[in-house]
Amino acid sequence: MTATAPVAQPKMSHREIMQALTGLLMGMFVSILAGTVVSSSLPVIVSDLDGGQTAFTWVVTATLLATTISTPIWGKLADLGNRKLLLQLALAMFVLASAAAGFAQNTEFLIAMRVVQGLAGGGMGALSQIVMADILSPRERGKYMGLFGAVMAVATIGGPLLGGVITDAWGWRWNFFVALPFAVVAILLIQRTLHLPAFAKRKVTIDYLGIMLLSSGVALLLIWLSMGGSQFDWNSSTSYLMAGGSVVLLSLFVLTEFKAPEPLLNLQLFKNRTFTFAVIASLAVGVSMFGTSVFLSQYMIMARGATATQAGLMTFPMMAGLLVISTIAGALITRFGKWKAFVVTGSILQVIGLFLLGTIHYDTDFVLVGVYMFILGAGVGLVMQNMVLVVQNA
């Protein structure tokens, strides 16, 4: 197969860079929002479409699964082809899938469109940060990484709130329509303002076996984690077969990547200690943010008797901590060129925030709960997007 390689640096004015970044941020926002906005309205959606408990699980799991599998594949395609075109393709897929999902008449079709949304979301999440690295110098990236972190926080934590408000006001179908104008504007901005390096053609080999093994292994792992304890017992032959099968497939993927001429995931990167620690830290941050946001929504509804809209509003302190601190930290990293102190401080704040949230009860003073959420949000804001910056600069 013939692919391309960069041969020149892009020439973009400051105004064009800001407009292009606006498009990238919009794309990332809608991709993350697609995964979180339906969480507070799932009971209404599944009931309206006459779905069962399995459909309830898969409306969310399908998007997560597709995003997880597709992210490294989009990243590899970005090394081989036209990144601007790939980004616009991902956005176009998202627009079409979201519009179709909003008109779904049964859960099967809705889940299928959620899979396409997840595939597109994986592309927008990976490509937006790759393209950002193309148009900004390493020293400038810190400031804008803070913005990416803030957008991710708003979409992740604010999604359930927005979904609850939209469902109460206009119906659940508008959860899928609300992001469409942002995605269309993002496509137009990127087309008009994003100028990436010219590419020279070269011969490449696509790691099809690696793609198949990674997709199968990750899919089996996520299905096991999603359905275990409900569709089958954790201590059952089905559970052991799925977990074991996932380990075997992912082990074969690792062996394949060592031998592939152009691996999907270059495992030599793990020889870099900074890269390895950044991957581990990013995993911990993901568990902290996504796990806590799900837990807090259920805590607010089940323990404190809040509605879906109220539950979203009550998690605002965590979103505020992440939004404010990540923006400030990004600007400071760009100004001083240092990141280690911010990452270490953020990690400590995460541990403290998680510990404190682990002590709350149904009658804990909400001011205290809010303070605990803010501490955790601040910790995540100091670490989350800065890990991408650390890896790119290493």
C-alpha cells in the first residue's frame, strides 16, 4: 500500500491556529458528549423503545467498546495518511450516526448507530490531539492541553446533566441531535483553517493481524467486564472462558507487534520510562474520572433522592475543579516550561480526593461532599491532559 509522509511544516497564522483549535475542541467535545449524555436518560430511552436489561447495558457499552477498539487504529492511520481528511471523515461519521440514532425505532438499530458513534469518537479523540501537535510547538502545547482537559471534563461530567435537562424538556431523541450543529461547524472550521504539512508518498504495510487481535481481545475483555455479575456469574465457566480468551488474544497481539514491519502499536515505546509511567498514570486518571462520575450520579439519585437533572448539577464542584485548575496549569506549564511539579501535585490530590469521597454517607454535609469533589477534580485537571503533553515531549 502507498501512504504519505510529511515533508514540510505547516504555515498557519495565529488566527487560523485558534480557529482550527476551536474546530478540534468542538470535535472532541461532541465525541465525548455522545458517550455520556444518554446516561441519565437511559431508563426513558429503553422503555420507549421496548428494550430489556441487555439493551440498557449495550446502549452505553457499544459506544465504549467501539471507541476503545478504534482509537489505536485511527492513530496508526494518522501515521500513514492525510490527517485532515481522516479527522473530517470521523466527524462526518459522527454526524450521520447521531442523526440516525435520534430517529431509532428499536434498540437494535440504536445500538448499531451507537457503535458507529463510538468508531467516530475514537477517531476524533485520537486525531484531534495528533493534529494539535502538528500545528503547535512543544512549548506552546501546555496552554492548549489545559483547554483540551477542560473540554473533556465538561463533556464527561456535564453530559449526564445536559442529558437530563434535554430529556425533561424536549425528549430523549434530542440527546442525539443536540451535538450535530457543533460537529458541522467543526468540519467547516477544519476545512477552512487547518493547513497541515504536505506529504510525500511511501510504501507502507498495514498490520491487519494486529488490528484483528487487538479488536477481538479488547472487545472480549470489555464484554466480560460489562456483563459479568448480571448476565453470568463472575465465578462461572463463561466468565473464565471470556477472561482467559481475552488474555490469550492480547498476548498474541503483543507477540505479533514485535514481529510486524509496521506495528499497530510500537511496543518499543515502553522502553522509555517516562512513556511507561505516563500510560500507567493515564489509566489511573481514567478510572478516577469516569468511575467517580458514574458513582456520584448514582449516589446523588439513590442516596440523596435527586432527580437526573439535580444529580448533574450536584456534581458541578468536580467539574469546576477540573475545568479551572486544568486551564490554569496548562498556562503555567507553557509559561515556565515545567510539568513535573503539576503532575505530582495532581496525583497527590487525586489520592486525597478519592479517599475523602470513600468516606461519604447519605447524610454527609453536602458542602463537604462538594469540597471532596473539587479536590478530586483539581487533581484530575493537573494530570489528565498533561500526560499527553509529557508523552509528546518525551
